Amino acid sequence: MLQARTRPLLPDVVRSELRRAIIEGEFPPGSKLPNEDALCARFAVSRITLREAVRGLIEDGYVVRRQGSGTYVTEGPRLRNSLDTNFSYTEYLESTGLSVTKQVLGAKRVKAEDQVVAALNLAPGSDVVVIRRVRSADGRPAVFSIDSLATDIADESTDLAAFGDSLYKLLAERGHTVDHARAVLAPVNADAELAELLKVPVGAPLQHLRQVDHDTAGRPVMLSLEWHVPEVIELRVYRRGPGPQPGG
């Protein structure tokens, strides 16, 4: 049986600490990161570990490497993350050192709509638990989400306190550690409800994510509909290649 990794890898620890230093202003936008020797000494790690951590920051859009000059902090939203890796927004926001607010707007058991039945591979007429939440960073709403889980995994009453934490943690505790996800990202404009929930003007641009998470057995265990405020948290995709082309 696959076991969930409980301790982060060293490059992830260094990456998180550097990200925190950037967000808290130790390395402001436009500034140059210290050289490798200084950073290796600061974190007591090897050059290989440091370079892997910095590469992660480049992929997330926090820094950019300029050939022959060094690595510089980029301009942009206070929070960024890459869609290359699945993550818990709750745990991510808490890792930044910002003041995080997690508000559960409601949790109820309802008859699953056809699209939810199809996404979670449920029998027609099945019930699901639907959770509505808003997560904020330093008082600014960052993400509004509607998450649907099967009733054999979650309960709208007894799990209410757990819904304020990471749902990935809840899934792992129930024996459904998330292995991978399929997601679609699309730009949308805030309607009146979203504008009120996320404290943005009606018509403001948002990033909408529809994601289905699968556990280690391949079962689809959660359908998430999310709306992100790009001025607060920006989702990025790091694309490699295509590299040398035949005849190029």
C-alpha cells in the first residue's frame, strides 16, 4: 500500500523559506537574490539542493534568472503558485506567513447534479456533501470554492470542523490520499454573488478552476469549483521545450 509522504523534501523546505522571505519583503520586487554561497550557508544545504529550490521558485514565477547577472525577484501578485503541482490552498497560504482566514460558508447533503455524478463516477441519484468556503490572505479574499465529496467519505455534520482545514488532509485520514488531479482553468468575470464573496467589483476578472482529484486507487474523490482573485493569488503553468527542432 502506498504511504503518504509526511516530511517535506529539503529543496521544498528551502523553497518555502525563500518564498516566505520574498513575500515578507526581505527580498523586494526587482532585488537580486544573494549568491549561491551565501544562500547555501544560510540554509546549510548543498548547491544541488539550493539550485533545485530556486528552480522551483522560477517555475512558480517568484524569481527570474538573468544570464551573467544573477537571480532577481519579479513583480506581480503577492501570492503565486504553479498548476504543475497539486497543493492545498489552506496549507499553502499558511506557509507564506500571511494572516490566513478560512471561512466555511456552509456544508450540506444534496442530490448530486448530473455533472457531479459523472465527475465522481457515482450512481445516478446519489447524494454528495457540498462545501462552500472562502480563504483570505491578510484580510483579502483570495479563493472561493465549492467542493463536492461522496457521502461515504465525508459527513456534512460530524466533519464540519474539519472542513475549515485542508480537505486533502481529511481525504488522507479517510484512506483516500490524493495521487493526481485533472483540472481546467478558464477566465471568467465576477457576477453579483462572486463579487460580494470575493470583495471585487461586478465584472472583475477571475481565474476559474474546475478540478477532479483522484486517490491512489484511481477513484475520483472530490470535484472542486474554484474562483481565484488574480490580484491576490495568481495561478501559473510552467511550460518546457520544445527544444531543438529537426532542420532548425
